[in-house]
Amino acid sequence: MITISKLKKIFLLSLPIIGGMVSQNLLNLVDTAMVGQLGATALAAVGVGSFAVFMSQSMVLGLSSGVQAVAARRVGEGRIELAGISLSSGMVIAVLLGSLLTALIYPYVPVLFSYLNSDAGIAELAVPYWRIRLLAMVFMGLNYAFRGYFNGISQPKYYMMSLIAIHVINVILNYLFIYGHFGFPAMGTDGAALASAIATVFGTVIYISVGLFKLNHLNIFKFRLKVSDLTTVFKLTIPAGAQQLMIAVGVTSLFWMVGRLGVAELAALNILINILMLCILPGFGFGMAAATLVGTSLGEKDMLSAKQWAYDVAKVGGVTTLIIGALISFFAAPILTVFTTDTETIDMALRALQMTGALIFIDVMSVIMMNSLLGSGDVTIVLKTSLFFQWLVFFPLGCVLVFFFQPSFLLIWSVFMFSRLGQGAVYINYWRKDKWGKAKI
């Protein structure tokens, strides 16, 4: 039984994170709708390009989990003043790792993209989009380090407010750069990329300002880092980042497979992925709350509470998204018309969206359990599970279907969805057997 006090604690932690993340994806959906006015090719190009960017940045995105796990553990130990060390370490890693990855990837973007999609029209738009977004990788890493810190010390409201500001800036710049309003040149998909990059830089400025002025009593930036501090965060960041990479590779390979079916299918996939991310954002919000609660309980040496927090948050998140999913399934057709007026694309995506709405609550519960494992420091099992389902289940099965059976778009989407649900089953079984919580942080 979940008590009122537990529900209150879960929602106080989760709602600001969910609010920030929903605002993020709502504005991403606005981006998609704005780019969609340029045509199916532009929509497909930004879809593939966005997940190429996600794949490129995935290692630095792992900083959020690494910083949050350490910060939450310090809070549980009653040493919140030392939690800032995890943020400072994350910022150093963001600059070094982000710079290295940008330098390694940027020159080879045209070659790399040719492996993702062979359509010349899509490549012409997606390659410069990818390159422009890459230039903000360091700042993206810094932003994720701040996100992990704010969530780890149970102050997600700062993350929420900052994220909303970032994405409002992004939409305003999209309006100016994509279509060329108020004297700006109409840059199309390049404008969408530039808007996102500039908004990311603004985000870093906002986060640093919050740290300096709103949380100056915590002396966030006044630590002398030791190699051991950097190593602790780095050891958690790399597996978490690799797991993010597996997510990115999974979605990117999905774009590659669907790209072989046709442009209309690719445009439909872009819309579906954006809606899917909006659906599971409550799961990530609840999951980050679970990671904080689990990490804090482990810092207090209370293993039983840590275990129960994950179950309680999963129940709350599952019930919440069951209702959301039902609404999405019922209103699938009108939802799709918001993004495109192309009847072929709508017909392609309709049944896939209805199925997604019906299953989304299970996906959300698996996301919460995954984040609970990350919060406990058990990042390796998450990485191994992602590797297994990506390379031994989804990818080979999808390739066989695409190359030998000319599958429908719905079938490929179904394989993708059920591979995600399989990961959730592994996380729940691992948690149930108490094999987690042994990592020293």
C-alpha cells in the first residue's frame, strides 16, 4: 500500500521533472510541426538527423545519471555540501569528452550519414543539420550534468524552469530562422538546427546563473577536484552513456530500416517517435525521482526502503500513463493530423500509434525500473540488457524482415516496441532478486 506521505514525496519530486520534460517534448513536437510545413523530405531529414545527433551525444548524456547517483548518495549520507563535487566533476568531463567527440565526428558526418540513409534529398538537408547541432555538444553535456545534480539534491524545480526557458528560446529562434521572419534569412532545416544549438548554449548560461545566485550557499563551484572525484563520476557516466548510445543506435537503426521502405514511412516514423517520447516522458520524470529516492535510501543504508521506492514509483507512473495511453489510442487520427495533412503518412502511422497508446504504461514502468537501477549505481546491468535486446533481438529480426519479407511499417514498429518491453521484464526480474545496490559510490 502506498501511503499519502509517499505519494506526496513521489509527486513533489516527479512533477517538476515531468513538467520540464513534457515542455521539452511539446516544444520538440512544435519543432516537428514547423519543419513539417517544409514537406515530407524535410520532416524525414530532421527526424533522421535528430537521432544521429542523439547518437553522437549519447556518451555525454550519461553524465546526468552519473552526477545524480553520486549527488543523491551524498545527500543520503548527510553530506549535501559535498554533492557539488559530482557536478564539478561532470562539468570537467563534459568539456573534455564533448570536445573530443565533436572533433572525431564532425569531419566524417557525410560518410556516416550515408550508412543511415541513402536518399540524396534527405542527405542534402540532414548532413548540415547534424553538423550544426554537433557544435553544441559540450554545452549539452554541461546541461545534463546540471540536470543530474538538481535531481540528485531533490531540487528538480530549477531543472524544470531552466528547461522551459531553453525550449521557449528554441521555438522563438525556429520561427525566425526556419521561415526567415523579421529580416532573418529563411534557412529551412539549417535554421532548425541553429535554433537548437543556440538554445542549448543559452541553457548552460541559465544553469550556471542558477548555481551562482540561487544556490550560492552550496558553494557548487568552489571545490578542488581530485582525480578520484573525476574517476567516480566517469565510471558511472561511461556505462550510462553507452546505454544511452544503445537507445540512440536502436532508434537510428529503426530509421535506417524504415528508410528502406519509403519516404512516407520515414515521415510517419518521425511523427511516431516524437509522440512516443512525449508519452514516456512521465516515465523518465518518475524514473529520475525513483533514482533520487533509491540513491538517498542507499546513502542512509536502508536497502528495504530503496527497494520499495522503485516499486511504489513504478505503480504511480504506470497508472498515470495508462490513462494517457488510452486517450492517445482513442484520438490517434486527430492527433496525427496536427503534424501532417498527407493522408498516406497518416494512414501509415494510425494503427502503430493506437498500439503504442495501449502499451505505453508497460514501457513507462520499465523506464522507471531502469532509472532505479541507475540510481543504485548498477549501470552495468542496464547496459548489458540494452546491448542484448538491440543487437541480438531487434536489429537482426528487423534486418531479416526488411531484406527478405518486405514488411509493413506496422510490423517493424511492433518489433521495436516489443523489444523495449522485453528490456523492462529483465529490469523488474533483476530488481526482484535483490542483485543491485552493491556498487560503492
